[in-house]
Amino acid sequence: MTGAAKSLSDLAALLRHDFADMELLKAATTHSSLVKGKGGRPTRADYDRLEFLGDRVLGLVIAEELFRRFPAADSGQLSRRYNAQVRRETLAEIALEMRLQDYILMAGDLAAAGGRENPAILEDVMEALIAALYLDGGMAAARRFIELKWWPRFDRKDASRKDAKSALQEWLAKHGRGLPVYTVVEETGPDHDRRFTLMVKVEGYPPATGVGSSKRSAEQKAAAKMLKELQGE
């Protein structure tokens, strides 16, 4: 097993919150590889349940702020801005900016394989930290942290840009074509470093494939390739 490079008190200071229950913070930074006992039963808390809650807290705060900040935006525009803020890439980017990987507790073999820099793990820990803030200090504590890290991103040029899947679907609808069909071609790699190959098919055209660390990112890459081919006709 391996510990983190920095202490939880350092992380609490980084989050700008004085935790009454430091066990919440410990759980939020603990990967399941450290807590599995005999029969697969956990021996102590990890971030699995917390990231479930944190995802919902983040989503509510982001959705509410977008609703207030962009009163002239329609639901489609709000959805694009929302998706840009809660996607894995954004959470992982914020986590790396904070050097969050220095605080994650995980098994030594997983850490040696690059687990602390894995976007999926960084996303989960970020969501778990938001849940820990919420449970320890209420919505005000969670919102303060989200404001600090997310608000500067709202006005970026790409914050309201259509993602590739949405753009592909709109192009097909505009040209009277049927909906695209996505299928998983292959899943490879260990649990902490999965690679997904997805294929998108559009009737009358050769399929396109994309590879990513999640099914969502692979779908986006496949859709981008397909759209490029269609627009290049």
C-alpha cells in the first residue's frame, strides 16, 4: 500500500474549509484498492459513495448558476455549457491544477501504473471532495469551492460550443438522415486504465471509430471523425 505525498490538513487548507470530520476528507481521497478485505468487503470507507453524491451537488450548483448567469440562453445552449463544466476532462483538469494527485491514497501497484493521474480516478476524487464539503459544511461550503474553481471557466470561448455527438445529430437531422448508432468495438486495459473503442454508423456512409479512456470520450471522437467526413463531401 502507499500513502499520499501531502497531508489531509494541507488538502483542507487548499479547499479553504475547516473540517469538523476529517474522516470525510480521508474517505474522499481513498481509492477502493486500499480498503478491500477478505471476500471483497471494504475494511474502511473509500470515495465510492461520496463521488455519487458529489456528482449531484456539482450538477445542481452548476445548473443553477448557468440558469442565473445566462438568462437569454435556451435549454440547448444551457445544456452545452453544463456538459462542458461537468465532463470528466474538466474535473480532471481542475484536479491536476490543484495537484490533487498528491493527496490520493491507493495501492502501490496502482500508483506505480499511473493511477493517481488517471482522469477517471481524478474525476471521482474531485466529486468525492465536493460531497465531503457538502456533508461537513453544507451547500455553502460546497458552493464556495465550486465557485472558486468553476466560475472562471464559464466565459471561455468553448464553454457553449456543441459537442461532436450533438453536432453530428443536428447535421443528420438537417439533411434528412437517420440517427447515428454507436456500438462498443473493444474494451482493453486494467480497471484503472481502461481504453474503449467505439464505432458510429450512419446509413449510407462508412463507419468511423474513436478511442478514449471512457465510452463517452470514445463516442465523441468517433462522432467528430464522422462529422468531418460528412462535411467534407
